[in-house]
Amino acid sequence: MSRIGKIPILIPPGVKVDVSDRRVTIQGPKGTLSWEVPECTRVTVSDGKIIVTRTGDDRREKAMHGLTRALLNNMVIGVTQGYSKRLEIHGVGFKASVQGNTLVLNLGYSHPVVYTIPPDIKITVEENTKILVEGIDKQKVGQVAAEIRAFYPPEPYKGKGIRYVGEQIRRKEGKTAQ
């Protein structure tokens, strides 16, 4: 059995899990998430636990077993605690602001970069240079943070750009004058 897949997922109080056919819907205090389970896995709810089993023993089914369990666990955590990613902007004159449902980034280009915030993601800006991306879906939070970072990835010579908090940028030495 898959080492990850065989661990049951504990359902915290206030969380409702509904399994109908191949669709699993998890509802909690922060919202609702649903996911279509692959055909080679089965999901059952019993005694306050979500149990994932597989139908066979080939390589793909073993992989899907662990994946299904991990994604369902992420959904349970998302509807109870939520997920967040922190970004920081480095560079003279670089700043960010939220205007309605758009994130406006001034990154030294001739025009401001405008990013439309997805409906289930919350973005806040602190001190004009710190961006907090929050939501209940781990994949969407990470994707939005990666898209924002991609507008101006950190460069190795001056260290300017958008980076994750705590991300180390390996700096390079510039040209030397003769």
C-alpha cells in the first residue's frame, strides 16, 4: 500500500464531507471545495475519518492512491485554516496596490502591470512592497503567487524583482572595470 495513501484523514469539527459517485465535496468554515476522484481510487467516510483505497496494484493506481489522499487532506486544511503565500518587492520605486478586484504593480516598466484577482483569492498589500495572497485552494494560491512573481522575477545582479518571503537569490558579480 502507498505509505501516504493508507493514512486516514481526520475530519475536524465543523467540516462536512459528502461523497457522491466520483465527486468529493468538503464544506467548512472558510468555504467549499470539490474534486473529481480518479476511477482507480475509492473514497469512504466513516467514524469521522476519510479513508482512501485503490482498486488494483499497478504503478499508476499506487500513484493515484497517494495523490488522492494528499489532495483531499489539502482540501480539509484549506476549508478549515486556509493557505497563504507572501511575496515581497525589491527595487527602487517598485510598489504594489490593490484597486477593487485588480492588483496594480509599478515595476519600472513604462506602464503599470495590472493583474485581475481571481474571485476566490484575496490579495492584500502592506507597506506598498509586501503582498499577501490568501485562499482555500492550495493550488490556486500557489498559481496566483507564481503568476505575480513572473511579472518581474528576481534578477541575480542587483536583486531587484518580486520574490517569495525567505527566498534566497544567488547574487552574481557584475563586470569589472579594467
